[in-house]
Amino acid sequence: MQRPNVKPRYQVLAELLRSRIHDGDLIPGDRLPSEAELCLEFGVSRGTVVKAVEQLVSEGIVHRHQGSGSFVARPSLHRRAGGLLSFTEAAAGAGHRSSQMLVDMRAATPEEIREFDCGQPAVSLIRLRHVDDVPCAVHHSLVPSTVAMRIPALNGDAPEALQDPGFSLYRSFENIGLAADEAQERVTTRLANEEERRLLGLSGPAAVMVVFRKSFDRDGQLIEAVEAVYHGDYYTYDMRLVRGRDTRSSSPAGQVVSLKTRIDNSDN
């Protein structure tokens, strides 16, 4: 007589934990119950708990922080160098829902114009960006006044548009025939300032990934300079690296290397 297929206990436990996350009982950033708590609650061995959590880690649903435990993974934007996408497009491409919240809009100061290498009067726009309703990034954009005066959301004709969670600057550019065609981008890291920590929900000193981008239209006209400050757990940046023909390598050309800033913010 053939024995019925019975799932291993660790798979059953992994499914139960996965359901709790899917149903919202555990949300991104939440700490999973300890191994001892899970053993007691489900009546299983420590080995079963360890394998169940490892399963969720391999699926990207959970991540571990050394000495702090296991946590529900936050949504992450995954980008490849060379692709010019807006925040909204990058989130949608990864299967996530993005939104925005206006923090401040005003005329850019001379210091900001110099710092952002804008070279002309501009409108300063600061927004908090969300992925699946989780605060993910702070975007500080400078839009040249010659461009901003043509966009209803920025010239005063339709200021309510900035209150729309679905507002997109790139879409606004396209609506006036100024699609971003090319961009220069620089990626660095630093400690978050007080305002960034408040907006992103970071406690204490925390590192962030900073992406500075200048976007240009087909005629080479600057349409936006933006400093995007990302929560360290939320941003993956891929680059395609090719070695020169005269350089020997045991690795195949065109290898994609994933760089991820991972900061232990387990107290958040």
C-alpha cells in the first residue's frame, strides 16, 4: 500500500508563518517569534523551526540580523545600471505599488542650486516615497523654473495634484513633451540626517543609500536633479561588468553583480 504524501513539518510551519505575513499579522520590519516561542507554540523541535525560517529566508520573505533575530523583509527596489526608470516604474516592474507624500515645495535656495549643479533658478520639491505603503525613500528634486512653469502641479494651476499619492514627476514631464531621455547618476552612502530618520522611521544613527541623478530631455536640457535617499534595506543596484578582451578571467563576460547596502536597523 502506497503511503500518502505527507509534507515535512518544517514546510508546514513555513506555510503557517508565510500565511501570517500574507494576512498582515506580521508586517515588514516585524520580528518573528523566537525559536523557543515557535517551538512552544507549534510543538515542534528547534531543528524544524530553523529549517522553516531558512526556507522563508531563501524565498526573500524573511531576513536575519545577527544577534537580533529574524524579521519580515521589507519591499526592495531592484535596479540594473543603464536602465532609466522613474521610481514609479521601478516599483511597478518589481511587482510593487508605489505612492508619494508631499513634504515641502518652494523656490530652491542658491545653495541648493549650487549643490545640485542646476545652474539656474529652480523649484525645490521634497517627497516621501512609499513602496506597498512602507516608507522607502526621501526624494529632494530640483526642477528648473523654465520647466516647472509648464507643469500645472508646480506652477500653481493644479497644486492639488501634488497631494495625489500617485503623482509622478516623470509622467508630468511626458505630459508636456519633455520625456527623460538620458541621465547621469551617482550612488553613495552616508548617515541619515535627523529629518530623513524621522521620515523613514529610523532610530539612532543609520546609514542610507543616496542616489543623485540629473535627467535630461532629447535636446540635452536638464529637466530634474534629484537626491534620492533610500532606507538601506530597500534598494538593490545591479551592474553589468565586462572585462577587457586582453584580460583573462575565469568568469564569463557580462556577469551581473548585485550590490546591496544592508544596514542592521533591527530596532526599527
